[in-house]
Amino acid sequence: MSKLLVTIAILFLPLSTGFAQIAKRRYPQLTARLQFDLGMFTEDRTNLAQGGQLRKAYLGLKGKLEDLIQEDISSNWSYKINYDLANNSISAKDLWGRYRGDYGAVKFGTFKEPFGMENLMSSAGLLMMERSLPDALVTGRSLGVTYSSPHLWRMALDIGFFGEGVTDQREDEDEGHAITARLTSILLSKEYGNPVDLHFGLSASRRAYSKEDNSFKLDSTPEIEVNGTKLVNSGAIKNVRSSVRLGHELALLFGNFALLGEYITIKTNRNLGQDYHFDGGSLSIGYTICGIPRSYDRDDRKLSKVSAPQGVDRLEVTIRYSWVDLNDQDIAGGRESNLGAGVNWSPNRLIRFSTNVIWAKVERDLLEEQPMIYAARVQLDI
């Protein structure tokens, strides 16, 4: 409880400087996101507990640095502070500052490593309720610094050096580190007079592990987090010297259609024993029936988060096929493939209702199961 009070005090500190000059000052933008989920299952071999969950409870601030400290400095400086208060705990999500100039941008702090497109999209604007199965293979949030180049010949590069996450810090022990990069190209763009936006991207990440912490595992829920059950799980992979991840992404926006495809691989290099290779992929398609269709975020090179303007509903139907394979040599983590369909309805810019139906197929330990998943979400995003 004390941690919660301290966090709330920090977030609202700029508002405590007095209200006498509110009209003359610009204040940071308060952000909040609540996601309430409900999940039901037709079980097969694995017991999947049905029920509800507070999936996310984000609270934070973002804006220009000059608005936070109330000093006249360059408007090129921005920041974001974001905590998740769900599940009776406080976890730091985004704590970063950024300088954006004519020759690119430099970002430092805790944030997601630049890898893949769906991984970098806001959870409030995904085509389905959760990210696809190969999200088990991507990089996560880490402490680091990145440089993002300006667009040159319709291409842009993000490259960064990272340590470990905020919760992974250990005293008197060496840390692992990673170099992660993402190269993207806007092959066709409505901005240049083309009828479509066509995006292609490549990501790569090499992480070196310390002697004290040289193991990791890969696992995935069946694209719903209500009970947290992992239907595929590699178990602990030990004596890892380094891992290399590669990602390929393709996005197409045409009229009311949005398409996103990705393929991701990870290869381990071990000090002792054999090396392993795992992969996964996904293809998602969305169609906006009414309201504003999805658009391309040129700055961050991803599908933008879409909301309904005042007085206009937004209705979208989606479909996705995804798979991940965590079997290799003596590791039988399992192979899962999912076919899902969803509906997203936004009656206004703050609220989104989502429903998903997912047909899952899991092959593990020479056995097969095919659970069916029904999920629903109510989301408030400020």
C-alpha cells in the first residue's frame, strides 16, 4: 500500500504546485487504461479455469518535458511515465525520456526494445484482444538507449543497446546485455499518392547472458490471460551464452482493410549442450465496417491506435491465424496453432468492447488437444 501511495504522489506531483496559475500553465497529460476480461473455455486435456480478470490498470503521465518541470526549454524533449497497478502489485512499464531533432531521436530509460510491429503496438489498439502466439519469442522491456533515424529513401532504422529490465536488477552480479535493431521501409504510401500503405520490416536482437543468470524459458498462453495457463512451455533452457532473434514483418492498409503478418525465430548458443531453434508466425486481417479505418503511424512505423470520434461509432471485425513451435531436439515444449475471430466496437473515443473466439490446437508429448476459447473485454483508455 505504501508503494501505491508513493506512486500516486509522484504521478500527481505536478498538479500540487498550485491552481492559481492554471490558465497560464500547460500540465502533463494524465494517462490511464483499464481492461476487464472475461474468459470461458471448452476444455480438452488441460484444465482451463474460467472467470474474470483485471487485465491492465495503467496509470501514468506523458508530454513535453517543459510542461513537467514548468521551465522554458526545448520542446523537442518528451517523456512517458507508466505503471501497471493490476494484480495487487505495482510494476513499471514505461519510464523514458526522448529528444527528437532534425537528425533523428534518442530515447533512454525503460521501454520495449525495437523488435517487430505487433510487439510495439499499444495493447489498446491491437486487432485481437491479445498479441499472437509468436509474441512468446520477442524481446521485452529493458533499460537502455536507442537511436531512431529520420526517414531516408522511405527507410528508417532504430538501434539500441540494452541491459536488463527494471525488476531484473541484482547487486554484485554482472548483467546480460543486448543489441537490438529494427529496419523498416515504406514501400508504398498514401502520403506519396499511392492507393495503399505497404510496410516491410526486419528486426534482429542478440542478447548475451551473464554467468550468474544464463537460463531462460519460452511459453505462451492461448491468446487469453484470464487464467494464465501456458499450453506450450519450453521449460528452463540452461547454460545459455547468447540468443539471437530475427523478425520479419509486413503490413498493408487498403481502404477499410488492414493486414499484418509476422514471422519470428530465436536461436540459442549454449556453453554446454546442443543449441536450440524455435519459431512462430501470425497473419491478422481487420476490416472496419463503420467509423475511421486503421492508419499507418509514420513516426513509429506501426499500425496506429484508432478511436471513435465524438458521436461516431467504430465497428471492426478481425480474423487471425497464428502458431508457435517450441519443439526442438530433446525439448518438447509443444506446438500450438490458433485460428481466431473477433469484433471490436468503440461507441466513443474512450471505450472499446471486444469479443474473441479462438479455436486452438496443441500438440505436445505425443498428444493433441483442441480447446475452444471465448473471451470478452471492456476497455477504458484515457
